Amino acid sequence: MKFLLVEDDPSHTVLMTSQLLGLGAEVLCTDSVGGAKQMIEAQSPFDLVVLDQDLPDGMGFEVQRELRRCSTPPPVIFVTADDTAEHAVRAMKQGAQGYVIKRPNYLVELMSEVSRIVGKHDSIVSRNRSEYENRERFRLTRALEKNQWNVSATARDLGMGRGKLRGKMATLGIDA
């Protein structure tokens, strides 16, 4: 599992990271909207994003909007000191699966939400990956057939290198 934690308070980052690492997850951390956007672009896909609402360069809603552009958006849990009902409703309407307010013992609630969401998300991600692999297998097979199984010509048609195409073929179990 790979989690993204977006939190600008170093003490909360340490606390939440130690809890999430306890689940056996890889946890990548950043403290800003800009940093989160860079990580989403470079490190996706994530299995879960834990997101603070108020960040030095913007709002967590900007990160949430960026995540929704992913082919398979990860679940989001907001963990924030902001207990404004309006913000909680907005987060949920925009697709957040959880909203935890930083109060004493908030880590217990966070871990409960993470366990609930990751368990449900794992089955969805597995199904989505399987559907993606089937579509990709069909697309590559069709392109290879069109090019009479010539890997160089197919790679050129698809706009990728031969090595990348061969890697995808191996991953998807396509023999040429």
C-alpha cells in the first residue's frame, strides 16, 4: 500500500506517519498543495490520501480536485483542525470518504477510517486494475495484429519505445 500524507504541521506529520507505517504502508509526505500536486504527478497511484485542509499555499480542496483527475482516484480522508460543518460537507460532496477533526485522540478515529476505507478500496482497485488490464490487452493485441505482430511497427504506431511495448506485453501475458 502507498499512502500520501499532506500535512503542514511537522508534529502531526510525525504522529500520523508513525500510525500509517504501522499498517505496513509506504507513506510519502508533503506539506503543501504544490508538493502534493508534484507527488501525484510523479508517484501515483496512491491507495489512500490523508489530506489537511489548510495548507500554506492553498486549500486541501485543490489537491482533492487534482486527485479526481487520476484515472482511478484514490480515497481521500481529510484530517484537519477545521470543524466547520460547511467544509466537511464540501469535502464529502467532492468525494472524500472521511473527515477527521484534530482533537485529542484523533489518531484513533483516523486509523478506524483508514481501516474501513482501505479494506473497501482494495476490492475496488483490484476490479478496476483487472478491467484496465483487459482493455489494454485487447488494445495491444489489436495493434499488434494490425502490424502483423511486428513489435517495432506497433511501438511506432502507439508512440512508445519497443522496450516499453515489450514490457507491457510481458506484464499482460501477450507473446509475440
